[in-house]
Amino acid sequence: MGDEIELKLVVTPADADALEASGLLHGAPAIAKQISTYFDTPDRALSNAGFSLRIRRSGKKRIQTIKADGASAAGLFARAEWERPVKGDTPILDYTTPIPTLLGGAVDAIGPVFEVHVERRTWIIDEDDAKIELVLDRGAAVAGDRQSSFCEIELELKDGNLATLFALARRINAIVPVRLGVLTKAERGYGLT
């Protein structure tokens, strides 16, 4: 288990293009197409308890992630996270995660609820005393025939001073207008169900 500290910024697709062309982001980004399937019980026991469970596919690679609600304010998210590689599209819910303890026998009722499709562009920014992963996601949450598109920047502090993360956000806002993002991708998907 680790902790994730992330600032989410919402941009328009045109402003995302302008940011990429601005020169702020050095070098070519790593580009990945991702499909994340989110799982829950029919009565949404995981979501109601403040957890999300997904398997993210990118090429042949699959990563299972469980996130617990944590402190969040004004687009800044700090939450516990459990990640592990998996071979297929079925979650592994053993006691290395909190889910069996949380749900007991209801763990057998977990199934897919919605998907999030993303084109992700990633840059690693080493600045001052911090290492920040800047991700530009363009995509949509999809539940049945319902869809919610988004374009957002995630700034994740990998190491160093939190103030550097906010300074980078201010530099981005000086180039293109941004809004603080308050919805996670899981919340977007659940909003469609």
C-alpha cells in the first residue's frame, strides 16, 4: 500500500493542445491507450464504503488498483492505494487488500460496473526539489449507452515538496486556463450508473 498525492486540473481539449505546444513540457510524452474496468457489488458496497476497484489495461499489461477515499480539497487528492499486476480481467481479492475484510461473503458479488477509456500522455518533471508526474488524459467514462467525456491534467507528486506541485499548477494556469478538478474518474463513472 502506498499513498497518492495528486492535483487534478480540468482543461478544454483546445487548451490541452495549446499547453503541449507551449514549450513548458519538455521532450516527447509517453503515450498509452488505457481501458479501466471498475468493479463493485450490485448494491455499490465498495463505493458506499469509500473504495474504488479497477483493472486498467494498457496493451497486454493489466494493473489492479484499489483506492480508498482520503483527504481531498480543491482538486488535491491524498488517498491510500493498493496496486498489483494481474493476468486477466478478474480482480484478485485476497487479504493483501482491505476488500475481503470489508465485504465478507459479499466479495463474491463483485462484478464490472463501468469503463473509463483514456488516451494518456505522460511527462516526468524534475523541478527544484520535486519529481512530478504530469499526465494529460483525454477520454470518457462509459456505462452502458451513457458516456461522460473529460480532458484533465493530473499532477502527481512522486517525491519532494508539495509547494513545487502547486507552483507548477500556477505556471500551467498562466499558459492556459484551468479549473480545479473535483471528480475522480470513478466518480464520473458512478455518476452514469
